[in-house]
Amino acid sequence: PGGGAGGDDAHLVDPAAAVYACPELSELGKVFRSCKAVELTESETEYVVKCVKHVLESFVVLQFDVTNTIAEQKLVNVQVSLEGGEPQLFGDEPVLVVPCKELKYGIPGSCFVVVARNPAEPIVPATFSCELKFNVVEVDPDTGKVEGDEEDEGFADNYPLEDLELVPADFMAKVGTGDFRRAWEAMADSIGDGEVEEKFALSVKKLDEAVANTLVLLGMQPCEGSEVVKNKAGPHNLYLSGKFVGNVPVLARCLLQVAEGQLVLRISVRSNDRATSQMIADCIR
């Protein structure tokens, strides 16, 4: 029966369950990681929308969970249109759109948009403007029955949503390592030219803020408790581990210190793919 996944999928333990339950998405492959849901509307609005980004090897599946909070309406053929983004990276338009057939009052449903990723392009932050599109069919709020003609397809309407951002950290899975120093040294022997070093002057003034920002931007797992800043004056070492899309193990070592009143971050990234290492280093912004 095609169409987006209905009701309960959002509540299953596996965040990718809704993708696997949708027949139209079955050929896309395995989900590498699913990101935390992002709210695209205020919670008190007529239509409440949140998005879960599912990252696959060659695609990103955007799952839009939509709730209709108007008792006098049933929404049909519900979908989200995207504009913008980075066309060289994610193409000019989605490769697949799976609408949700209908949304009755108060019962959440999901629609999907799939964008293809060009593996030859580095992953950079991409911002999409989003709009909810649907047909409105008027119903009796007490019974939920369609007012008038049962075959009525309703009238077309749309609803602007917040922008949606895809960032490099979305493509990184947090994977810890038992002994960071040993893993760091062991990787040096096998990666060839896969190490990248960069230096950045940061706009924030406090070490703990800089550490928190770095964790968000890189999306990696802090190791050996290094996310905790014990000496506020610095310097501070931050050790990070993760796996980038394509199952590429990545380690990063960050040194944060204040030099002449300026907070500076020196980052070394190691992986067996120099382009991936450079991409991770370039996440700092």
C-alpha cells in the first residue's frame, strides 16, 4: 500500500525503523546513522513537523513526522518540498518523494524526501528551505467523517517550515576507543598521508564553550573524559573518536589554548582517507 509510514513508527526503538518499513525506500540500502529529530515548527502551531535525518552510504533520507492539530480538517497527499541546499553535493532536486496519504486529526504520520549525495564532493553545511504541501478536506470534528462528497479531494494548501540544515557531523557516528593514545599511535603506521593539521582562531572566549562547540561541530565521541575542562585557564587537550559515513574510522586530537588574549584551536585529524580528514578539520567554523 505505498505512501509514507503511519502512526506508531516514530515510537519504535530503532530510529531507522520507519525507513525500513516504507517499501519505496527498500532499495536504498542500510542506514549508517539516524540523527536526533529536529523541530521545524513551534509545538503550538496548526501543523507540527519534526525531521529525522537518516544517513546512508549514497543517500540522505529525510523523514518528516507531521501532526495535524485541526479537528475540522483531514490532510491528504502530505509532502515536504525542499529548495536550496548545495546542488553540487546533493543534486538540484530530490531523487524520491514519498507522500503521506492522509493525516487525520491528532494522529502523526510520516512522509519522506530522499536526496542523493555526490561522493566526489566534500560534505559542507547545506541549508534547505522547507514547505509543507497538502490538500485540505473538511471533516465533521465530532465524527471525523468528510463533510459533503466522500470523493472530495479538497483544496491545495501549503505551510512554511523552518530551514533544515545538513552538516558534516550528521555523517559521523560516535564510536569510542578504549585507549586513545594507543589507537592514535597505531593509526599513524597505517594511514599514509591521511593526517591533516589545522589551526583556528575561535570567536568564543571560554574553554568549556569551545569544547562544547567542537563536540557539536565534529559529532565525535570524546575519549578519556577529555570533554571536561578542569583548568579554565588552559591549555586543554580534547581527544575524539568516531566513524565517518562509509565506515571510515577517524581520530582527532585538539589542543585549545589562549594566546595573546585569543582562544586558539589546533586540530590534528587522522583517518585512512585524507579527504575525510580534511573534511573533519574543516568542520570548525
